[in-house]
Amino acid sequence: MFESLKKKLQSALHLISGNSRITRGNISEAVKNIRRILYQSDVNFKIAKEITEKIEEEAIGTEVHVSLNPEQVFTKIVNDNLIQLMSCGNHNLILSDKTIILLIGLQGAGKTTFAHKLAKYVKDKFNKKPLLVACDIYRPAAIEQLEILAKDNGLDIFKEEKEKNVNKIIKDSIDFSTKNGNNLLIVDTAGRQTVDKDMMSELKNITDNFKITESLLVLDGMIGQTSVEIAKSFNEIVNITGVVLTKMDGDSNGGVALSIAKSINKPIKLISIGEKINDIEEFHPDRIANKILGKGDIVTLVEKIENESKRLKDDSSYTSKLNYIKLKEYIESLENIGGTKRVIEMLPLNDNIDENAIESNSTHIKKTKYIIDSMTPNERKCFSKLDLSRKKRIARGSGTKVEDVNKTIKLFERIADVQSKLKGKNMFQIINDLKNGKL
Ligand SMILES: Nc1nc2c(ncn2[C@@H]2O[C@H](COP(=O)(O)OP(=O)(O)O)[C@@H](O)[C@H]2O)c(=O)[nH]1
Ligand SMILES: [Mg+2]
């Protein structure tokens, strides 16, 4: 996420390094660069001009304390301004006793996929019992798509395949939710290829007739500034309460995330970062600014890890010694968090990351799972030493090579070593200690 924006901005900020003071001269070039980078990233001309003027003005007026270097001070000014740019009202989801969330947007924006992620998110985080309501009645496959994804993820769904009146479906779904004990409705509406009158009047009709808690506009983060125009059109007809940006895992240049709030005066509430059910993140302007400026997003990482530790039921077993069963569970947790690459993205690493090393690491981690699956129950519990003949058998069974098995053993030993040094703490406790400043 934001990879190219991040790289470019960091090099602009480096222009300040080596100077003992911030002066009009040395910041003007950096600011010019930042403005150019923002244009290239699809930030609207006027917004880019305003924010960079503000950054320049603040930087010139800043006295640099002797213990800080000008680059740090300048980075802080850019950081504060990015946060301000993305901030707009309440970024949290509004929930009530009987919440109705309407998902609107063009076809292909990611509404249906997002509906499930949102349902899982409110279920896990707020203990809600969501009901997915199928209101895309025009595409025959749309209801089926919603239904399959709901079934895969154990989510409740309401559909009326023959009904052609969307308001009637919503009314019936509300009645059904009362009987079924659902306290949050997620209404998946029909999109069109472009903004058109029929779609808008259908949406207006819904918002006129029901007490909608949140009307969330789902926008494809890959389509750049066009999304601002789309957002404006939707906002004129339906008073949207927030924005969801999807496909933020792709090569999006980040401009929409930076400028949509200022363009339409509505907050981004959530973002979608992939096609899997857990690929959903809250939108916190400060965390995003940190990410863009290469300071990582430790808070989101810790939250994801905490969710994972909740998911693993037998938490107490984690305090005991490492074995291969636990190693496999760690790996699965890592995958749920988003995989090695995403975890590294969330860490505050300033240096350029070696993409090839991450790739080979990820491949090995996948192999490790197959290798552990091919072990006998006793081997998994580390009750038997892995001699060459056992290694050969495991490699054959997992479709890997003996050297891969050796790599897995090394990985196991490294983790076990770190754990013993940290007095038998598991990785969740280590992260928690880090968060609480205990390590
Ligand atoms: N990579 C990626 N693909 C996504 C994301 N969200 C949705 N998609 C894909 O985008 C396509 C359209 O999504 P869909 O939910 O059917 O869009 P809808 O027409 O608005 O309901 C599907 O192929 C999804 O798998 C995302 O965050 N990342
Ligand atoms: Mg859909």
C-alpha cells in the first residue's frame, strides 16, 4: 500500500538532511518536490498547492531545537499536515441498537466482497450479529455471489430472488432480522457501470424510506481522481456518511486516500486491502500518515495480532515450549494477519526492503506448512530427532527437498531460541510487551 508514494516522499524529505538549519532556501526545493509528487499521485491540483504552501510556511517559521535534526522536524511538519488533510469528522463506524449500513457505489467497486468483510469485522470487533441483505437484483449472479461468500464465512443472509422492489426486500429483511436476532443489517445494493439516473433514484428511494445509520460509498482506490467526481455525484443525491476505499493492496498511487476527505468533506471509514475476508482495515489518518512516511503502522499490526491471539482458543498452551504444531499455528496466524510482506510493511523500517528476500521467505513459509503436515504426530511434538531418513521421508511427503526440511528445522530452532531468551514468552506476549514498553 502506498509503496511508490512512500518512496518518493522519503527521498524528498532526505533533501533536508545534512542541513544544520531549516531555511527558506533549503526547504523550498523539498516543498516543490512534494507538490510534484502529490500531483503525480493524483492529488487534486488545488489541494496539493494548499497543503504544500502550509508545509512551507510552517517549516520556515519553525525553530529547530539543537537536539533534533532539520529532517526530523520537517518530517513532523509534513506528517501533521498529511494527518490534517485526511482527517474529517468521525472516522469510526456509527453503530446503534439496530444499525443499517447501506453499501453503494459503481459496479465492480468491491461492494459485495466488502459486505462480507464488514460483517465479519462488526461481528468480531463489536460482537454484533449482522445480516447481509441482497439488493443487487439486476445481475442474476449477484445474489448467488453474496450467498456463497456468506456460507463460506458462516454469515447470515437475506434474499428474495423473485422480488423486484428493493424497498420491499429491505422492509422484509428488517422483519426477518427481528425474528432471527440480527442487530445489524448490511445492504448490498446494485451498481452500474457509470453514474445513472435509475441507480440514483433507487438509492434515494431507499434513504428516503428507511432510517439508514451509515450510507457508505465504496470506491475503487485504483481509479484515481475520477473517483472524486463519482463521489461528488453520489453525495449530491444520497447524503453519504463515509467512504470505503477498496483495492488498496494494488498499485494505487494513494492520491484518493489523501484527498477524498477534503474534496467531498466526508471521512474515509474503512479500507479494503485484498480479496480475503480479513483484508479490511480501519482508516486512521495518523496511522496512514505514518505508513506513508515510512514509519510503519505498529498499532494496526498489534491489533491484528491481538485478534489472532483471541482466535486461538487454547491460549495457555502458548506459554509452554515451542513444538512444530505451534509453529504451524504461528504461520497460519501470520497468514491471517496478511502474510510476511504486509507485516513488514507495518514495521517501522526505513531502509528499502529487499523484495526478493521477502518473496523467498514467503515461499519457504508456505513449504514449512506442508513439511509440518508430513511429519508424524510424534515428530510434530518434537519427541523424535529428525535424522536423514526421516528428513527424506518428510521431504518426499511434502513435495519439497531435504534442504527445505533443514531450513524449517533452522527456523524452528531460531524461534525456540528467541522464546527461551524471552523466558518462554510467545510471540503475542512479546508484541504486547513491546506495545506496553516493557521490552
Ligand atoms: N485486489 C483486490 N480485489 C478486490 C478488492 N475488493 C474487491 N476486489 C475484487 O474486485 C472485483 C469486484 O468486486 P465486487 O465485490 O463483485 O464488486 P461490486 O460490483 O461492487 O459488488 C472482484 O473480483 C473482487 O474480488 C480488494 O480490496 N483488493
Ligand atoms: Mg456486487
